[in-house]
Amino acid sequence: MSEQAIAEVIGSRLEALRVKKNLNQETVAEEAGISRTTLRQLMAGKGTLLNLIAVLRVIGELDRLSSLVEEVRSSPIQMAKMAGKQRQRAYTLRKPRSANSSVTGQKKLITPDAAEKDTTW
């Protein structure tokens, strides 16, 4: 379905909810703080999200948006996969570069050394 088709379906369902609750357009529009024309446009799928929320609140159906308001959480499996991939700030030397460098396999912080700076390029 296209975005417009989805908006029209939402609008028609909103209209059906209004009728089911036996509320007229004038009352819903007034209590939602919008004009009757704006309400009709919303029912046709051409309204704003703020107006949709206001109308759902008036007709007592705001809980229909609850799944969109809830925080999105990662699954426990995804969190377990991510736990083993923590970033480290140190690196392991494979072989010493000079006589005064650290022993192979030890962690060393990366710091610039003016004596080892490559200026050939």
C-alpha cells in the first residue's frame, strides 16, 4: 500500500470509531481544538499527526497508539551478541619497533612520539 492509501484507511477507521461512539463531527472537532473542515480532511487521510492524536484523545481511543509510544528494546539474543564486542582503546604490539619499546604482547596506549614521526610524504 502507498502512504496515501494507508492514510486514507486510517482516516476511514477514525471516522468509523467516531460514529461507533455516537459523536458528531462538530463536537469532536470542538473538543479536539480543530475546525470541522480539518476533521473532515483528517478523516480523508490528509491531516497531521497532532490532529490525529487530539481526535483519538477526544473519542477515547488514544491507547491505539500505545505500541508506537513504547520504547523499542533490543531482544535478549541481540544484546548477548553485542556483549562480547566491546571496543578497546589499547592495542597489542606484535613485535618491538625499537630497543626502548615495550615487550611483545603488552598493551600500550597510542601516543604520538616526535622522534618516530614520519615526515617523508
